[in-house]
Amino acid sequence: MKYFVWLSIVLLTTLLWIFPVSAWCDEYLSEGRLSASAQASAQSAWRHFLTKRTVVYYQSEANLEKLNRKLKLRRSAGFLGLFAVKESGSITEGLERKIDQIFENAQSLLDMHNCKSKIKIMVHADQNEIDQAYSNLASQYDLSYVHTDRIAFYFHKLKTVYISLETATEGVLAHEMAHAIIDHYFIIRPPSKIAEMMAQYVDKHLERN
């Protein structure tokens, strides 16, 4: 018995000499710091602001300014559109009015007004980022029901619209918002082809609303 205990102590001492505990701790902590740093970096890359209907995520002030220029509410967008076209206040305040008005117009065109959830909008810089976002989601979820025109898309499970500044217009945004509105309106979501036809209707008739 004493021989066994002695042998165990010698073996443990040898292992500690070859692989010091401090080295294990340093390596572990280093990995933890890198992981936390990577997570913080990823989170800091995206900023956001709230509107009545959405949460808008963007990567820089320059991208936000570009989105503001891209989204235009014309006078044909209804009575409230007369005021929405006037640029006043901060960029986020202006975008808040525009985005919520586009959402309201899409609801009116569809005559579907029960969407209570806030929809997330991820504003990507270009088509490459849209493709990457789609690929990342496709590796985790079934995207077979998502329409194939990927200049922008809506993913119901995450309640998120993905748009690119290269192709962003009020029509494109209304189209994807329509998918969100349709998916929240029905207890059982309609077939993707039917939902796509309804979303295209919103896109084409947005200015007449």
C-alpha cells in the first residue's frame, strides 16, 4: 500500500514537472480572453436603433447615411408621406419615420394589421455580405421555403430581414417586410409561392398606397 502511494506521488510530481499547472491555466485563460475578445469584436461591429415596428442593425454611420439616401418616401406614399419626405432631426429619426411608414403602407396594402412583433433589419454593405449571411443561416436551418431572389430576404425563425445597401430601395424593404407581415398574420404560413406573389404585389403597388 505504501509503495502504491509513493509511486502515485512520484508519478504526479513528474507530470507536474513536465506539464506545469500554470501552463494549463495560462493556455485556458488565453483561449478565454481570445474568445471573449472575438465575441466583443463581433458585437461591436453592429450598432442598432429602434423604431416603432423594427430594430435596425447597421455597421457604420456611413452605411446609415447611405440607407437614408436610398429610402425615399414619395408624395404618393399617402398623407403621412407628405411629412416623411421632409428631412429633419437626426439620421436615425428620419429613418425611423421612413421605415415605420413603409411598414404601415405594406400592412395597408395587404390589409393585415396584426403583426405585433418587432422585425429585425440587418443592413449589410453589399451582395457578398448578403450571400454570406444566407450561407451561414443555411448551415444551421432549413431555408428551403425562403424565396430564391437573394438581393434581400426574410427569415421567419429569427424574425429578421436582410438587405444590402447596393440594392436597398423602399420597394425592396417593403417586399421583405410583407413576408414578415404575411408570416405573422396566418396561424399556418401560406406556401412560399403564394407569399412571394403577395410580397411582389406590395412592392409594385407601394407608391399608390
